[in-house]
Amino acid sequence: MTDLYNVDKDFIRDGKTTDVYLNRTEEILRDKGVNPFVVAEITASERGVFSGLEEAVCLLEGLPIDVYAMEEGTFFMEGEPVMRIEGNYLDFCRYETSLLGVLCHSTAISTKAARIKKAAKNRKVLSFGTRRQHPSIAGLIERSAYLGGMDGISNTAGEEMFGIEASGTMPHSLVICFRDQEKAWSAYNDVLNKDIPRIMLCDTYSDEKDEVIRAIEELGDDLDAIRLDTPSSRRGDFREIIMEIRWELDLRNREDVEIFISGGIDEEDILELRDIVDGFGVGTSVSGVFPIDFGMDIVMVDGEYSAKKGKYSGKKQVYRWEDFDDAIMIEKEIPPENAEPLLEKIIENGEIKTEFSLEKARKKVLSKLNKMPLGML
């Protein structure tokens, strides 16, 4: 039967999206009557922006376990536990695969988005990358990108699910359907609500500078901005092209018209062009970023230190000073002075003990981003 390959939410919540070796582990432990009380920690060997916690809590809610975690939007360092689970192992064993998948994917997108926003400084950056991933995770992508600091999103799923206003310009297909740039620009201006910015795509058939000048002539004062989505193979000296366009706009007293660019944009492009561009549409480099490699490891069994080689035993807490000078300590040790503990209880015996706010998490990221040296993430 032909259908979309979506895994049902209840299928995930029931712990069925798991690696088979965990099912076999359950079978063996149950048969032998072994079900120890464990402390398991989730850590990564790299730094990033913690994201995906709300979904993780949805996955773990109702299980007879306690969960501690950093807040969403928290910058974490390599080797720091971002989450800790305490409970009998068989009560959460089968959820490891899904839990890591949620955190690895969301955190990777939020971390890359933060890097992009850091590079852009005060320039706008919009998430344009959902078309590079399966549509079933469009909401996850847009939420994670926005949390990480992106100024806007393009997919209506993000607007529907999280109330983030979707924005965009026009595709080349609109121009091609009219087979005429001026007709397409004029139709866009005539039909759409006046609250929508008039940002015209100016690189479909002819030279970018030529199309920009024609867009000015066609729309006059209605023109708010232009977008260039020229493939990298046809750009030539892209910076020079943009500078020529800015010159022609200013020459015609259109300093108010902004310039946006998209198409294969990454941090290096933003650093090179942010002084002459007003905004960037960033796609694949955010939505297709390589996952953050979180791992879950048991560090205590029935009160005994039990981490595998390469990992540190014991229940830990992460303490932070304002300057990101962190300390990882055994939780029972005396906390250092003037330091904030980052792991907070979020689930107690299956009951959620915290509230989630996307805007709060995003503000947390943005409040710290400018204080971080470029390259710290």
C-alpha cells in the first residue's frame, strides 16, 4: 500500500521505535529477574545549544522515574551531562533510541542556527531548509532553528504548531509560470495582502542588476526588498554583483530597498557578505546539519559506581559561572560559591515538574550569544 512513511506518535510513545538489541536486553533481564536501580546520564563529546527537551519529556512522562536536565536553550560544553535519569532500568530501557534521536537532531539544528545567527550579528537570518528533510519533521526543524536564534521560518507547519509566523518571498516557478518577470512581480503586488513585504526575486532569466532595476521601475515605492537566489555555479563574483546592485539602488534614491540572498548559504558566506547584505535565507546547512552525537551511559547501579571504561562514574551536577567557566562535580559534593547548578528536576516519578516556553528558550540563547567568542560553539 502506497502511503507516507510516518511513524505514528503513539508508536513512538509506546517505545516501539527502538533498536532491537534493547528489546532483547529487556527479554533477558526479565527472564533472569534482574532490574537494578540505575543512574543514566546523557552527554556529548562536543558543545552545543540544548534543544528537544519538551519532546523528550513527552516521551518519558508517566514512567516511574526521576529526570533531571538542563533548560532548553542552555549552552553546554563537551562531556557535560545534559540529562540524568534515575529509576529501575526496565522502566525506561526501550526509550533510549527515541530519546537520543530527539535530542541529537533538535540540538544539532539549534546549535547550527546559533552559529548562523552569531555570524550574521544584526542581519536577519531565516530558516529555509525544511524542503531538504522529510515533511513529517518540518515542525521540529522550524522550532529548533527558531530556538537557536533564527529570526524567522518559512514552513507553515512551524506557524501552525508553534505560532511562529512563516515568511518568504516568491519562487522562481511563479516567474516562470508568467514567463515574464514584470508580470509576476505585478501579480504578487496586486494579489497578496499589503501586510506582506514586497520582496521580489530578481535572478530568474537575466542579469541580476538588470532585473533589480526593472523591479524598481515596475513596483516603484511598493518595492521593499529584492532577493537573489542565483545558483553558486552561475554567481561569478557574488560580492561584486551585490555591490553593483546596492550602487544602482542608492543611485536611484532607493536606500530603503533591502537585499536578501539565499541558496547554499553557510557561515562562511554570511561572514563574507554581512556588511553588504540585509538578510539571509539559510537552508540545508541548518536543516541538514550532522547530528550532535549524544550518548546515554549508566554511571551507577544500585548505588555503586559502575560506568564503562571511557566514562566517568557517579551522579553528577554541572555548575556554571557567568563566564561559561563550568565545573562538573559529584552531586553530593559541596557546591562551589557563586555558581549556578544547571541540572534541574523536570520529572518526579513520572510527573512533569516544569513548564516549557519556546520564546524563553530562544531568549536564553540570544542573551548569551553575543557574549561568546566567534568559534566557541
